Amino acid sequence: MGGVDTCKRGREAEMLAACFLEHRGLRVTVRNYRCSRGELDLVAQEGLILVFVEVRLRTGGHAADSLDARKCRYWVRAARHYLAHCAPGMPICRFDAIFVDGQTGLLEWRRDVIWL
């Protein structure tokens, strides 16, 4: 039962993050891109920049603590798959994260959380 609630809260956090980004001028083009290499929560455009966005929700502790090296590797692999199959050319890319506090609903947007 907890898994269903967790999935629902995760979807709600992603929806909230997408609205947050759109209100700041980004255009969300893809939600929940899945491939054998991983998953991308959101893919957005900010001008000519392609932005891969990881949304992390936590009710205890800070959501940023859940973005570890292992998760980042899967994130980068999924982004490379997306670029190879869905984005012609070599767009400028950025990896951002949105951390959602599950108790307060407050969002924290961090740009460039991964440097390649």
C-alpha cells in the first residue's frame, strides 16, 4: 500500500516541478522518459539549452541527500540514450535537480548539479 502512495506522491512532485519550471520560462517537453539505461523525470528547453531535470521528494531529511553518485550515473546514461535517439545534433545540455520537501511542499531548484 505504501508503494502506491509513494508513486502517487512522486507523480505529484513531478507535476509540481514541471509547473514550477514552466512559470520560470522553461518548456517541459518530456515527462518520465524511460529506457534500459535509466529514467529522466523531466526534459525541458531553456532557450537553446536542453535541461535534464531530476525531481527528488523526501518527507524526512533533505531530498538532496538522496541524489547520490549511483543515481547520477543512471541519470547520465539515460540522458545519453535520449540524446542518441531523440535529440538531433549536439544540443547544449544541463543537469538540474528540483528537491521537494514532502512536509512543506517547498521546492529548491539547483542548476548544473552534474558537470560532464
